[in-house]
Amino acid sequence: MSTTHAEAAIAHPASNPFISFLRRPINWFLLFIPITVALEHVHGIPAPVLFFSAALAIVPIAATIVASTEQLSTRTGDAIGGLLNATFGNAPELIIALVALKAGLLDMVRASLAGAILANLLMALGVAFLLGGLRFKEQRFNPAATRAYSTMMFVAAVSMTVPSAFNRAFATQAGPIREEKMLNIGIAVLLLVAYGLYLLFSLKTHPHAFASVESDGGGGHDLEEHWSVARAVVTLVLASLGAAWMSEILVGAAEGTGQALGMSQVFIGIVFVAIVGGAAESGSAIAMGRKNKMDLSVGIALGSCIQIALFVAPVLVLASYFLAPKPLELAFGRAEIGSLFMAVLCGALVCGDGQSNWYKGIQLLTVYAIIALMFYFMPAAT
Amino acid sequence: MSTTHAEAAIAHPASNPFISFLRRPINWFLLFIPITVALEHVHGIPAPVLFFSAALAIVPIAATIVASTEQLSTRTGDAIGGLLNATFGNAPELIIALVALKAGLLDMVRASLAGAILANLLMALGVAFLLGGLRFKEQRFNPAATRAYSTMMFVAAVSMTVPSAFNRAFATQAGPIREEKMLNIGIAVLLLVAYGLYLLFSLKTHPHAFASVESDGGGGHDLEEHWSVARAVVTLVLASLGAAWMSEILVGAAEGTGQALGMSQVFIGIVFVAIVGGAAESGSAIAMGRKNKMDLSVGIALGSCIQIALFVAPVLVLASYFLAPKPLELAFGRAEIGSLFMAVLCGALVCGDGQSNWYKGIQLLTVYAIIALMFYFMPAAT
Amino acid sequence: MSTTHAEAAIAHPASNPFISFLRRPINWFLLFIPITVALEHVHGIPAPVLFFSAALAIVPIAATIVASTEQLSTRTGDAIGGLLNATFGNAPELIIALVALKAGLLDMVRASLAGAILANLLMALGVAFLLGGLRFKEQRFNPAATRAYSTMMFVAAVSMTVPSAFNRAFATQAGPIREEKMLNIGIAVLLLVAYGLYLLFSLKTHPHAFASVESDGGGGHDLEEHWSVARAVVTLVLASLGAAWMSEILVGAAEGTGQALGMSQVFIGIVFVAIVGGAAESGSAIAMGRKNKMDLSVGIALGSCIQIALFVAPVLVLASYFLAPKPLELAFGRAEIGSLFMAVLCGALVCGDGQSNWYKGIQLLTVYAIIALMFYFMPAAT
């Protein structure tokens, strides 16, 4: 969606879909799909090369997933369209995490969940405020919607803190105790119910409170072209398969990349994997910020955080009982939980008044940089 | 008070006080007093039966205490009336806690204090927002008063965190060190002074900032009937004695109930005892929410939290030196302190803009459910 | 500056600078300089006497530093004047901390940094709100500026929490690990960059958002007298040397004072040293509060906190590599970090609506008193 919107204003609606496809620079990155596949068969290729090649391939695929979801949602009416957007909006993150889950890399799954929230809340929003603020002295957005998002984020942070603290206090050498598994399942179910009611609230009973976000999700007015339902569905399926394929290569190369670059698994997960998975929304939030559409910008960045915490995370917990070698607990480390809470409170303070300027962007980016530095220097042992 | 208000609008002022008494459904629960007393003498009665029978008996007694306090306060003028309400408003919680204190069940006292705050802040307010929001799309209340409450709650949370952290860091096997006792006494005195000044502030120098809450406390306008001072005093004394009697049975059966139902003492205290003690105010806050009197609703729920933290808690600390087998320290566990902080911040975020809707109720209830789940699954050992 | 402003309204501009000098009661405290020097040579003088004599001598010196900085800044135009104020405004704290750093008293340096923030945010602002509120029922200030300050304070708290948590988790018996030193240097550089951009923001791109604070810093309108640049520079240099001299005596006597009075080093640092270093700004913030100039009052108190966290602290970290026997890590204890976070959140809650009254002062002072009690009773071992 990132480029769809960013380009919509300047691109000339081409009659030939292929030409219009090539006109969008992001699609050139699709070339990294064959490159990655080829590289995978080169013997002795360094892991970081494979990792970053797969990462670059995922970015346009993620954008394509988001774009085809949007096309589908314009064909289905507001409520179902909103639901589609809300469900598939974070499909890239979900796909990467499912692949890592299946591979049993639970630490990376957790790190990429926490990292995705940090990346959206601090980095994407920080860059959007900074670049928007350099163009416009003072930018405004709907503070009521932001407050609703902040509270949801806080609820989400609580829902991650409680099982994490539980794990630290009670997990034994042999792993988490039985009660912890039940607590995790209970919280996952609660979050999915809360998320379902949140969709009801934002799409049905109080859409006006989120008006501008809605006009982004459901409105196809600024879409450059209109796809048929068949094309949208086929694209969505193909892109999802492609994302899964590239994710497997990405996740497979992650360990070797960490060793080669002297970075811990957690750092790789919390910074690189998270940024790759969320690149489409981040790009979109930043583009909206530069165009002074702050309501859209804030809505995309914070809405994405909420989806990850209240939809992707509990789905992964429940899916782990079917897919993963062992169940996923929401047992984040102290550093991850601390970072999440600091990010959520910082976001609430910064966005609370419905105004932004370039220095608010710097504040968010400073917090992100401090947190990233911490994870970079953190010894792998813990 | 719960029903007093709720019924005032519909009940026909009866000339016969006995008939009007029977008309209020809550008073039928008074039948649980003789039932509880009878059950206590049945040999081999299961503890949970006795526990819940005593709990059901306490609910109407608590309502009676609140109602007679209100009657008294209408006879005494605004300032003294406000003082009476502020002092006896949480009499049920205080009585239950004093009984548990005397029995040396310090963990239960602490759990019921923390639980009473959680129940008021998250459950009562959550249900009030939810039920109110289902009837009215958007409800509004005075954000300035709410902010004053939020800050008081934050001060209260700090005052509970500091001695708890101190205890975790310095208490030895032999119990708390001498400095911790002095710290507890010092903080208790500070809190009582702060509470006294809070009454001065809210009743004398800035009553306008709390106007609607005041009109609830001091105003007998919507009281169904007017009692003589003698009747109010006698009722208050009898109800308090009854509350103490039922509390002893409740507290005595708590341990057996926990064992029989597989629940820890802390869970019993933080959920059941807390809800029983605060049922009167909770009911009142919810009833006001449904009648769209949100200022009253928020004022009752948050005011009750403040009273517990700044008045009931320090009184219990000081009283423990005279009543209890050993002094009560405000040494809450990590889970309790963490829950309190999350509840206070969540309350501040949710209520900060002076608006509520049904989904805000869901948010508060979700946090309450997550916290309750945590305490339910928490192994008793800790 | 404290008295400069406070007296400006009442003092008659004297033609004789010496007379006008003696008219200000604070300058009589300068007599404590010779007293302190004399006491230092008395054999067997109790350490507390020397400590408090040096402390009383520092107060007027600090006021002189602030006053001569202000005089200089009126001669240099708004931007450079603002920069001068921002750089030398916390010179007393910086000088005391540098002296303690050189003496290798790293715990005292950290305690005085944390204490300076607590003293400004809770004590100075609390007294200003209380005394102002006793005179004026309701006082108002610019909530946008306060929100910017609160966010900066939050960023600062994050920047102190991260290395402290890192230290607790990874430091070995032999001291901090190599990664921790690099993390500290990285964060120090980040903070100085953020502070530089903050000056750019508040002095150049968005001065209007801080208008009233600016008119305090740059405006010489209410200065009683106008000094020549030479006089201002000479005074500034002499006062800084005097501050360094007295600080050495203060720091040298701190250990003996703690032992004599039964107080820990941390308590001495966090309460006494911090109050002495910040007395000038605190006095100024309080005087402005009493004169109902709340924007100035809040700006001085919160601006000073930000300077300490984002300028003084990183400068000390970097300076420690040249001056101190071993590098300074921002490794605060749990109690200090917890207090900082509670203070920052409390400040954000209390000031967030741009209104103050006497009870808000009581709330801030209660939190300060609870924290001070905790440090007083905390065993020295930890």
C-alpha cells in the first residue's frame, strides 16, 4: 500500500497494467525473488547475503499483499472491507512468524513481535513526524482516535507483561509450568475476543471516531487502478505463497547472519526481521506523514501495532499447538517488556495532544535508537 | 446506596417503612444473615457454602451502612456530611480488613486492599462504561476531576510500591528489618495527612472541581425517605456490628474455601473478598453509569479507590500495632504492585479525556480479566 | 537568579552597586565562604558543620553564576543568549558533579544527578504550586510546552533506565562488561545530539511554543541592573571558581557527614547535594510561582531537569574518561530509577492539563517525601 498511495498523486493511470506495474520502483525489488532463489543454490554463499537478499524480496511482496487486500476490500463494502484490511493488513508479519514458529525458533518469533511494535510505534511514526514536520511546521490529527489507540496499546502491553512476569517467576528448568500454558491460552482467547469487539467498535458502532483511518482502509478513491476480484484473489494467494517461500529462506539464514555479523538472534529478530515484515505499513505511514495526512499516518502505524498485539500474537500462541514443535508462550524477556512499556508510554505522551512537529519525531527516534543500542550490545547469553 | 439511587426514580415513596424496606430486592439478601449463622452450627458444612453465604449477607449490610451514612450526612450540612461520607464510605472494606487483621491473616488484608482498588477501578468502572455505553453512544464527565483522581491514585500506587520494593530488597528470613517498620509508619502518617488535606481541598477550598460528586454525597434530594438522626445512628451501629459478625465468618471460612476450590489465599482475597467489601459502591457506580450520570459514577468508583489507598490502608497499618499479632507492612508482592500500576495507568489513559463508550468498558474489563487470570493461575507458594 | 527576579519588583534600583548588592539577603550568605575556609583549618571540626557551611556558601555562588549568565545573555541576542542560559544554567550542578567525579565518588555523582531531577520536578515545583496556590485559587500555564517537557523527561528517564538495567543484568564482580561501556558512550552521544536538536527546536524553529520561558531566559526587562559584558564574564569566572572550591570542601566532608549523622552516601547525595546544587533554580521557580508567573515557574523547574538529564549527565559520562579514576556508567540503582520514573509520570499527570492549585503542590511534595523517606531508611549496604 505504501507506494500505491505515495504514487497515486503523481502516477499517470496507465492503460497497460504491466507498464504501470514497472513504473512503481518498489516492484523492481521483485527481482530479488529469483536472485534469492539462485543464491540459495550457490554453495558457500555467506548467510548475511542470503538473509538481506530475502529481506529485500519480501518488501515488494508485502506491498503486493497489502495492495491486493485493498483492492479486494473496495469490492466488498465498508464493513467486510474493513475486516479484510484488519485481518490481512499484517499478513507479512504473520507469515514470517508462522514460518519461524514451524522451525521452532520461538525466541525469534517473540523478538519479531516485540520488534514489529517498536518499529511501528517509534521508528515509522518517528520518521513520519520528522519528515512531515520538516515540511509542515505543525501537523494535527484526531486526538480522540489516538487516545483510543494508546489505550489499546496499553492493554496489549499488559497482556504481554503478565505472562512474561509469570514465566520469570514460576518457570522451572524443565520449562514453563502447566498453569503458565493455561494462562497463555486464556489470555490469547481474551485478546481475540477483545480484538473482535474492537473491530465491531471501529467498523460498526463508532466508525466516526476513526473516520479518516476508515477512509484509508475502505476507500478505493485514490487507488491508481481497479483490479477484478479474481485478479485480487489470485495476486493475494500468490504473494502470500511467495512471502512464505522467502520467509523460509530469511528465517533459515538468520542464525548464520547473526554469527557472521556478531549480532544476537534477538537483535536480528527485533530489528531486521521486524522492519522487513512491517516495511509496507511503515513506508505507507511515512508517505502519509510527508503528505500531511497525519490521521492516516498515525492510524496506519498505531493500527498495525494493535493488530500485531491483539490479533497476530494470540493467533500465533494458539497456532503453535498445531504447528510448532513446542507451544509458544508469550514469555518476553525483561528487556523486551521494558522496551514495549517505554514505547507505549512514550507514544501516548507524544501523540496525546493530537499535534506533531519535527522534534517529536526526533524524540521517538531517540528512544528507538537507545532501545536498539541496548539490544545490539546485549550479550547473547540472556 | 446502590439500590437507593437506582430505585429512587421508580419506587413509589411508601408510607410504611417496613413495606418500602421489603420493596428493595437487595434487602431480601438480609435473609442470608440468619442462614449464615445457622449454617455455621451445622457440623461438616463445606467451607465454600459458609463463605459465599456470609458474602451474600455482607452485601445488603454494606448497602445499609452506606445508606445510613448518607442519611446522617443530610442532617449535618455539607462539610461534615462530606466528611462522614468520606470516612464511612468504605466502612465495609475497613471492617472486613480489621477482622482479618485481628486474625493475623496479613496476606489476605493486603490482597483485599489491592483487590478493592482493582475491583473499583477496572471492574466497577468497566461495567459502568459498558452498560452505560450500550444505552448511550457517548457519555461525558468532568475531565478535571478525573485527572485529580488519577493523580491521587498514582500517589497512592507510589505509596504502596515504595514499601513493597523496600521489603523485597531488604527483608530477611526473620522478617522485615527495623527500618522497614519505621518507613511504613512514616508513609502511613504522610498518607493520612495527604488524605486530610485532600478532604480540605475537595470539601472546602475547591468543591466546585468535584461538584457532581459532592451533590451525590451531600445531597439527599433523591433519597426515597428521610430517617431521623436516631434511626440513622442506630442503623449504622447495628449494621457495622452485623458486618463485623459476618466478616468473622467470611474470613474464618476463607482458608477452607481456597483449599476446597483449589484457589490460593491471594486469589480469594484479591477477587472475592474485595468484590464483597466493595459491592455497595460498585453497584452504585454501575447504576449511575446506566442512568448516564457519569460524573457520579466515576466519582464513586475512583473516590472509593482513593479512600482505600489513602485512608483505609494507613489506618490498618497503624491499627495493626494495637490489634494484630504482628504489625502489618504494606509489603505487596510484585504481581499485586504490577497490577496496581497497570490499573492506575490504564484508568488514567481511559478516563483522561472525560468521555466514555462501551468499548472503553471492554478495555477496562479485559485488563481486569487478564489480572484475575494471572492470580488464578499463580501457584500458591509465592 | 532566584532573588534577582523575586526582588526586582520591590527593590529600589540603587545607584551604588555595592549597596544594591548588600540589599539582597541572599548575598549575605556569601559570608559562609570565608567561614567555610576558616572552619576547614580548625582541627577536629565535625564534618557536618563543614558540610553545611560549604552548602550555605554554594547557594549564593550558584545564584551569582545564574545572574551573570543572564546578564551575559541579554548582551548577545536571543539565540546565543538562550544557548548561554541553556549551557550555564546548571553550571553549579555540573561543577559539584565534576569535583565528585574527580574524587572518584561515582555513587555520589549518580545520586546527585537523580536527586537534582527529583528536587526540581517534585520539590521545587511542589512548593511553587503550593505557595502559588495559597495565593491564587487556580493558576494556569501553557499545557503544550509542559507536554513537550514531559516527553523530554520521559526520554531522559528511558536513557537512564536502559544502561541501569543493563548493568544490573550483566555487570560482573569485576565491574561492568565492555559492552556496557560502549552502550554508555553511545547513549551519551545520542543524548547530546538530542539536546542539541532540542535547543534548535526551542530557540530557532519553534520558540513560540516556549514563549514565556524564552522571555525569562533572554529578556533582561526585569533585571534590576545592567552589567557590562566584562563585569558579567569576570563574575561568571570568579563565581565558577568559587563554586569549585566550595564543592571540593562539600564533597570532601560528605562521607564524614554521613557517618556522623547516620545517613548513607546515597541519601546525602540524593537529598542534600542535589538541593544545594539546584537551590538557585528552585528558588527562582518558587518565586515565580508566588508571583503567578506559572509558565516561568514550570519552565525553570522542568527545563532544569531536562538539562541535567540530557546535557549534564552525558557530559559527565564523557568527561569521566578524562577526569575520573574510572569511567562513570549511568548505572543507577533500582530505587533511583524507580523514583525517577514515578517522578516523571507523576509530573506528567499533575502538569498535563496546564492548571495548578495548592493541592497539586501537596501531591508532588507527598511523592517527594515518600521517596526521601525511602532513601533515608535504606540500609547503606545496597
